[in-house]
Amino acid sequence: MLLSLTKGQNRAEVEQGGNRNVAQVTLKQLLEAGVHFGHQTSRWNPKMRTYIFTARNGIHIIDLQKTVRL
């Protein structure tokens, strides 16, 4: 199936017929799910620099405050 996206739409919105029923995720939920753990520091993509908070034990830690805003 070929999808054509308009500016400001993502794939899920197009597949759902354009409905904007996006779940609101809290910082606490993200922490509990462990999404702040990134890849090994040796496998990082430089484009992700602004979203990386720090590195611990060879793993990048994602800045969840920036993630919640997205």
C-alpha cells in the first residue's frame, strides 16, 4: 500500500484515516518503560547528539524531557 503523507502527518495518522488520537505519554511512564536507555556509546549516530543526555557504563541515556515534547 502506497501512502502519501501531507506536511504535518505521520504514517499512523494516514493509516487511521487522519485521526489525531495520539496517546499522551508522561515522563513517569517513559522512565518506567525504560525508554531512556539508548544504544552502546560506540554505536551512536551523531544526528542524535541533541537527544542524548549523558552516557553511563557505555550506554547513552536519552533526554526524556525532549522526548516528551515530541
